[in-house]
Amino acid sequence: MTQSTPPRPTVMWWEVPVADLARGKEFYGAVFGWTYTSMGDDENYAIITVDGTFIGGLYKAQPDTPTAPSVRIYVDVEDLEATLRAVESAGGSVTKPRTEVGGDMGWWAEIADPDGRWLGLTTSNPPRG
């Protein structure tokens, strides 16, 4: 696996807290197709990979870790409606459906994973069908 260098300035790394690492990996894998690389012997952390590139991590959160966002991360997706369906099929929920950003800037939505943790979605593609 390799880590590519993103253009600067940009988010270099991000992590999503999950109550149960196996369930978190299953949920985000089902929704986004993410795969994971082990962090050595650490059973509480998984590196998220896309096409062999490290993009972030999932970590086992402490029980008192807030579920409300403090830093908002948005994942860009090709088909927003298909992704929202995948979220619900994988045990998450859609908390804000497709909403236009305005000014030809695309659309966004909000989801919650099975632990209730927030994540944003974006797309530049209009609704399909």
C-alpha cells in the first residue's frame, strides 16, 4: 500500500471514531467500498484504503466520545441516491437528504453511521432517473 501526497493546503488525514471496529469497517465498506489495512497488532485501529491509497482511519472510540461533529468531513460520491440507500441498507440513517448547495456547486446530504456519528456527502452529479 502507498500513501500519495495530496496538494497543499488540504486535509492530510482524517479519522472516524466507531464504537465497534468490526461493525464500523463493515458499514463504511458497504457504503463506500472502502477496504482496510491493519495497523500492526493494534486491534483498535484500521487504515482506510481506496485503490491501494491510504486516505484515513477508523478507530475504536472511548464510550464518552461525542457523536456530534466537531470537524465536518464530506465524502464525494458519484451517485448520491445510491449511496444514501447503501447507508440505510448497512444500518445507518439519512439525516439530511439531497440538498442543493447553490451557485452550481452541487449537492450535499448528511448521514449517521450505526453509532449515530455524523458524516457529510457531496456530489456534483444531478439526481439520476
